[in-house]
Amino acid sequence: MKPLLTASMATALMAITACTTSVNIIEDKKVDERKQTSTDSPDPIVFACGDTELGATLSEDRAIVQFNGQTWSLPKVGAPTGAKFEDETTAGPMTLWIDDINASFKFTDGLQRNCTKTDRDIAELPTMPWLSSKEWVVEDINKGGVIDNYHATLTFDGISVSGSTGCNSFSGRYVIAGSKISFSPLLTTRRGCAPAIMDLEQKFLRALTTGLDVELKDTGALVLTGETGSITAL
């Protein structure tokens, strides 16, 4: 004959069962937490990449990347470790790889940028998609206007800038930080023009240096203002 369970024995058995269930739930939760890494999180991440910043909003199949005032959508691809996103964008090939707090980003210029996660709010990153939306034609330099036959332009593409000084062609790179834009030393051709145009060319190039305030007016005009001059373009 099997012994009957006493009330105290039944209570103890119920406590053991409840404890085992609780342990199983905790272990399952730990497994789920291990499966969910930062690359699965929809929360935006801001990385510091040298003198620039990169924002990334991640989902299961893609990353929305903010860089230098512009935004791209990169599909997720296979990777041995971490999470990798890449695509042939309209600006050129682009690759982002993220592993926990570290990332590497190869932009259309082919440079590999090593990045580290920060606590910055992605809302603080500059967003200027309109900057690369057109060719900007210079209407004013240093608030002194331009002469009728002067035609200078600016075209922004990713991190590259190019155009005309009104006499020569130029090209270089730019970086956006906050509401300011900085230009690398610009390369220009060496054609000679009329003295009045050459004078405007020098003022134009002198203005395109570092730390210029960027503003888009209600009129649609782009205004760049710095210590060495100002440029207004439409």
C-alpha cells in the first residue's frame, strides 16, 4: 500500500514545482536576452567615426543610415559575425558592419571608417537632404552681389563637392557637423579669366573654408556664412 501524502508533504511538493517553473522562466528569459543583440534593436544608434558621426536605425532586414546630412536604406546581408548592411546606392556602393558597440562604415568614397557607439540622440544629427538635391547657382558673395556674366555653382554629393568658381572647375570634400559645414582644400583648374571674374573667384574660394553656418531660407536660397566670407546660392 502506497503511503498517503500528508498536508505538509503536499505543500512542500507544490513549492518545489513552483520554484522549478520560476527557474525555467528565468532561464528562458536569459536565452531570449542573449538572442537579442543591439543589431536587432529598433532604437536608433549614433556612432562616432573620427570627425564625423553616423546614425543607424536597425530592423530585421535593413538599416536606415544617416551620414553627413543625408539618409540611405541599406538591406541586411549575411556576415560571419555581427550584422552587415550594404547596397549599391545612387551615390555609389556603401557598407555598414555593426558588432555590439563597434562598427565600420565604408562610404561611396571607398574609405573605411572605424566607429564607436555613443550616447548621442539621433535627433541631434544634421539632416539636410535638400543640400544634394540640385546644382546651386551662386547669386551673391560677401553680400556684394555678382556681375552679370559671372556663373559659379556648387554641387553636393555624399561627401564630395564640385562646381565652378565662375572661371575654373573645382572639386573637394565636405563634412557636416551640427548646423555647420567644412570644406577640405579645394582642387581647381588654372584657367585665366577677366580681372573682375578672377576677383570674384578668389572671394568665392576664400569663403569655402571651415565652420560655415548652413541655412536654407524660405525663398529656397542656400546661405553659407563664415569668418572668411558668405555665399548665397539658388
